[in-house]
Amino acid sequence: MTGTFSSADSAVVLIDHQVGTMKLIKNIPLEVAKRNTLALAKAAKALNIPVVLTSSQEENVQGPLLPELEQICPEAFTARIQRTGIVNAWDDPHFKKAVEATGRRNLIMAGVTTDVCLVFPSISARREGYQVQAVMDASDRLTNFPKRWLGGAWNAKA
């Protein structure tokens, strides 16, 4: 990161905070992740920071976006990008266009899962010159990486 973020040059991007995908959260309490996601949306609204929402396959097990997001930021909810199975949201031209339309080069991003929803679009945005801050309190990971990295050593100490 080369600069600071302000409400004048930042956009909030929330990726796949859907009723079904939220159930994938395992490493922090689900209600905490949900509360933090909604707080981020409320802060963006209070600071007049544009919000971009995206979802994937709402008609399937992923389900709709959190309904509270419609109450907090109704314009962003109505304009949400409904992806059709594209894993890297940045690869969806409608999503990328929505981010570009904010005119902001600093992105405050959260994805329901860090290892799928957040990491790929963050890397893609950085490659295109955007600054990215990941909000880990509104994201989670599908696996417990430290256990996997330690492998046998973890089991030996248990």
C-alpha cells in the first residue's frame, strides 16, 4: 500500500455476504461476522462512501444477500452484481464496471471467505493499480490454515 485511505477516495466492496454462504464461517462466531459486515456497510453509508455489493448464484444454496444490507444501503442492494458462478468477482465485467464507476482507487474489501471470495478479486484489483484493504473482521476462511501448515507437528503437540 502506498497511501492512506479516506472517505473521499475509497469504496467499500462486500463480496458474497449471502444467507447460505455465511454458514461457511467457522473460525469466528457467525453472528460476529454478520454484525461486523453490517457495521462496515453502516459506516460506509454514514461517511458517504460508495458501496458495491455482489453475490453469486442467489437462487441456489448460497441464497440471497443478507436482507439487512437492503435496509442499510438500498441503492447498492438494488444495483448489486449477481454473478453466475464466477469465482473471482473481478472477472465478472459487471462487477469490475461497478467498482470502476465509483471513481475510487482505494477499495475496502470484505468477502465472506478470505480464501475464495476475497483473495482473488483483491489480487486482481491490485494488479490493476487499486489499493486494497481487507477487512478480516467481516471475512472468514474455509479452513484453519495454521493447523494445516503445521501438519504432523500440530498432532504431535496435541
